[in-house]
Amino acid sequence: MTNLSVTLQEGETIQVPASTSVGKALAGLQSNKQQKRTIAARVNGIVVDLSTALEEDAVISPIQIETEEGLTILRHSTAHVMAEAVKDIFGPGVKVAIGPAIENGFYYDFLRDEPFSPEDFDRIEKRMEEIVASGAPFVRTEVSSTTAIDAFAAEGEKYKLELIRDLAVKTVSLYKQGSFTDLCRGPHLPNTTFIKAFKLLRVAGAYWRGDEKNDVLQRIYGTAFFDKKDLKKYLDALEEAKKRDHRRLGKELELFTTQDQIGPGLILWQPKGAQLRRLIEDYWKDEHYRHDYELLYTPHIARQDLWKTSGHLDFYAENMYSPMDIDEVKYQLKPMNCPFHIGIYNSRKRSYREFPIRWCELGTVYRYERAGALHGLLRVRGFTQDDAHIFCRPEQLEDEIFNILDLNLHILKTFGFAEYDIYLSTRPEKYVGSDDHWQQATDALKQALEKKNLSYQLDPGEGVFYGPKIDIKIKDQLGRSWQCSTIQVDFNLPERFQVTYTGADNQEHQPIMIHRALMGSLERFVGVLIEHYAGVFPLWFAPVQARLLNITDDQADYCEEVYSQMRKAGVRIEKDLRNEKLNYKIREAQLAKIPYMLIVGDKEKEDRTVTVRLRDGKNLPAMTISDFIRKVQEECRAGRGIEER
RNA sequence: GCCACUUUAGCUCAGAUGGUAGAGCGGCGCUCUCGUAAAGCGCAGGCCAACGGUUCGAUUCCGUUAAGUGGCUCCA
């Protein structure tokens, strides 16, 4: 028998007979303890089961269950166990589709006439426990596609048949544990005993292969971890996310609301939310002014012809609301601001000397979103973009992109977002503009990113048809990412609206146009901010900065005085002069997440001061009104990042 | 839009195999005037999402519609 040499990634080499399983080979290379945590391995770079037989010399690195990769395998295997449980309980009439591991868990799609109910979850979980306890091994077999097709056809597993046919390969691999066999590439756990902690989370509808023309399946989501502690940690994190839900906090803190009578996806900003938004807008405008932008305002509707010219009626009609008649002419609500900005550009002839032109607007747009897509502030039908359009010459593009990135990251950072995922999307299959232009623009985007020292991922073919783009996803406090910023080069609109400028050569040229939004939409950004801060906003954009609390009615007159002085000085202050106990007032202010509580009793009234209580329960020494005003102003200045510039 | 689930007082939620409903918080009133996370008592709030059907009778059963939630899909 031939001997093979097997080398552990980190060094040690042993000789084993051919056809030795990976698991066995590893047993000779690892400690017992390590061996117990090993569930799969990378052999010559390919991830395989421990049961895989070695047929050539190999470099092996074990995959431990507690690693990211191990967790994925664990979850994938748990999905198989869930499928087995479901088939056990609900019979062969239930058809299985696919069941992959996903971020934070797994799912499996089933076809079943009856809906799954939460009570079913208990039964399924119980059956899963039994399967896990049986310790059944996950057994891999390779069979010819025709054999597999026969087998799945006999069971009526039509989705599996479709998958095999589309694979169009000679042999496929099957995994069997207990009574359940699934078409699967693997790898899987050696056996079910590695499944220590799992939970089914929810059921949702999903189309077969994500296409709404196909069958609607029931998708059961679950998660699994290698021990109970981690599962609990995850479930706790879900709880925490629930607590931070901007819809809940928006209601509790009276930031925004929606009403049936007004319509879904249409946001009503309550006074506190409006204040928050105003502070963001003011800051945004200031920063744009500093960065050499000019501010625009444009209308909410325009003649339908405009949208014909812009091409929106061709490629965006399904997101636009029906036209309205005004003096027998059709008008439509705007889904984007760009044509209006172009209108301003075209209001007179432009010279290359004016470039770059940077115009920004907090422009409110309306887009039709499918009813099922609406979600709090994050997905709405009317929203305000922090939009801007830049017109420049090709050779200015890179600098402009660099400047945008600079402003973009600066603003995000000021709001407390310091981690991003950046994507560069290149030319899709269908596009307008010349290959040269695409190449130049894409290069300019790349150069700008590199000059700014930003790492990014390439999204080949994911650009919009009119130009390449950079998308920035921000990461919040809980590590979730949100798409907000987008920077897009546009070769299309300048052409359609015949946007030109007179060059140094006295000829007419077409400028490059850049669209960009940093926060994306104010609605979404505020939603993300609420969740990021859990409603505990930094002083500089807290809708209410301070609340005055008197101890008894005796200090009411002094409090009125303090209140009006502070309000005049621009401090966002409220007064709570009700005849309630101090404890009660403090509790309410605390729940309202107000940064400073100003407590006024006889002592303070006597000394003409206030005692400052912080959100964390600590007290600052009593200070005068003007000292407090100064303190607030200084902190706000620092928060807005003024000192950095 | 599609699938599933949900909709009871301002908010959070109970409730009855069909006989028109309750709690806590909040609001209002009275008493208390009180120093760092909930004082006491009382009162007022509901066409039980809307509309149709079944029924002697519907908030409860059935259907339709609307809104919400979780997904699919799409995206700021």
C-alpha cells in the first residue's frame, strides 16, 4: 500500500496509508483536545469533511467549530437537521428547497400547504433535539446525476430535481443523516452531536429562487452556535436591537409618527424629531458652505415632458406616481432632483471657468415603494435627499471625487460613524456612454479612493447604466451596516439635456456630472442615528439639551427666569414645573434621555445657580446660568467638529 | 405586489365555545409642596381597524379592504 505524507499547515508531517480519512490523519497530528473541536478541514486549500479519504500528499489545516468557518458548517448542518425534523413531523408531502447557512444563522425553504405556526416551532425543535441526541453521522456519497434524479423524483422533490438539472454535472454529492438525504455540496459536521445550541426564530414567505413568478415557499429561519452561552449572547443582542428599534424609540421619544389617514410611508415629524432634523440640516448646510457648495431649492413637481427628456419615464416609471392635470398639462411628482439642477445649469450659458460647479439641495422626493418594502424611517415613500450635483471637466473628476469623499467621511464621522464598507461598482452589461469615458471615470473613482487611503471592494458590473459609482455603507454601534452614501458619475443626463459649457478653445463641450448623497435621505439617516445612539443623542444634536426641574412651587418664578434666559441664548431647554416629586421628574427626564437636568431648589434660587445632573446619574457642582450656557455652547462646538478645522 | 401573522382606551397589553369589555401607564381633578429613577384618592377615555356576510344577536365565526410586523423583491 502506498504511503502519503500529510503535513499540518503549521509544520508537522506524518506518513499515512492511502485512503486514510482526513479525520484519522489529523488525529495523528493534533492533541485530543484540538481533535474534539475539529469538524472539517482544508485539504490542499479545499474544504472537506473529516471522513474524506486522502488519495494524495496533502497539506491540511483543521477547521475548528468555534471559528467563523466552523460556525457556517455547524449552521448548515443544523439546517439539514431541521429539514429532517420537518419531514418527520409533517410527512413526505412537504417538499424541501434549499437550506443554506447565512449571516447569523441559517434557513430552510419548504413547500407546504399549511402555514407553519409558532407552536410548530416547538414541535420541530423538540424533534431536532431528538435527532441531535441520536448522534447520527452526516454521510457523504457521490452518485451519478441520473441516480440522484431518480431518487429525488421518487420522493417528488421537484426543487432538488431542478437544482440537479441546472448543475449539469455528471455526479453530485448527497448528504444523509438519519432518515434525511439532501443534495448538498457540503461539508458537514461529522455527526449531529456537535449541535449544542440552536433556536428557530421566525417563518417568512420566500419565492423559489427569489423570483416572484415561482412558487411561494415557507422559509424557516433559525440560528445555531457551538455552545449555549453564545446562543444566549446572540439572542440578547437581538433583544438589544429590539430596544433600539427606531420605530419604538421614535414613538417613545416623540420624534416622528405616521398615520393611516395620511398614508403609509409618509412621515410626520413631531416637534422633537423636527428639531433633530433641523440641527442635522443646519450642520449639513454649514459644512457644504465650507466645502464650496452653493445651496439650491427646487419644486416638488414638474411637467411630464421633463421626465420624458430625463428618461425617467423610460427607466424609472414604476417608481413614479401617476401624473396630475394642471390646466390640461400633465405634471408629475419628482422622484429625483437632478433634472431641476440641470434646469438651473441650463438657465444660461456656462464657461469652463466656472467649474467645478457644486450645487446641493435638501430635496424632497417621492417614490413608489411596494407596500411590503416600507419600514419605519428606513424605507418610505416621501423623503428628503441630501443631494448634490457637481459639474466639472473630465480632468477635474478625480479631485472632485476626492473632495466628496473627504466631506462625506468628515460628516459621517461627526455623527459618530467611523467604520465603513466601501464598494466601487463598474460598468454593467447595459450602459450608455463610451467605453473610454467609463474607463476614465472608473479610474478616477479608484484613484480618488486610493489617494484617500480607503480600502474598497470591487463590484464588477454592478454600476448603474449611466455611470460607475461608489457606495458607502456605514456600520452602527451594533455592527449592522446601512447603505447611506452614494457617489455616481452620470454620462446620461448631460447628453439628454444637452448640457454644455464653453471651453478654453471656444468650443462647446459636455461636462461630467456627478450625483451624490452623503446621508442618503434624512429619514433613513435619522432612523440609523436613533438606532446607533439608542436615542441617547450627543448634546450638539439632542433635540432637548436640558430640562429644568424645580423642587417646589417656591422656585417656579426663578425657573421661568432661567428658562427664558437660556432659551434666548439658544439652549434647547424645557421646564417641568409641575407639582410632582423630584424623583418623578428625574425619572421622566431620564426616560426622555435628556442630557442635562437642571435642578432648582431654594439653595439654587438663593445663589442664582442651577445644579446639573447628567444622564448617568452623576451631578456637577452648581453653576450660574451663564456658566451653563457657555458649557453647552462649547460642547456643541466640539461635537460639531468645529475645532478640527 | 406576493406569503404568513397581527390590529381591543393616547401607550403597553388582558379577555369571552358568539349575549356590545378590563388592567397598568398616560390624561384630567383633588390632597400632598416634597432635594436626585414612579406620592395617595377620584374621574373621564373604546362603534373591540373599516365594510359586508352568517346569526335572534358579531368585537368574537366567514369574506373583502386598510394599516402594521417578519421575509421575498427593490433600494436613499
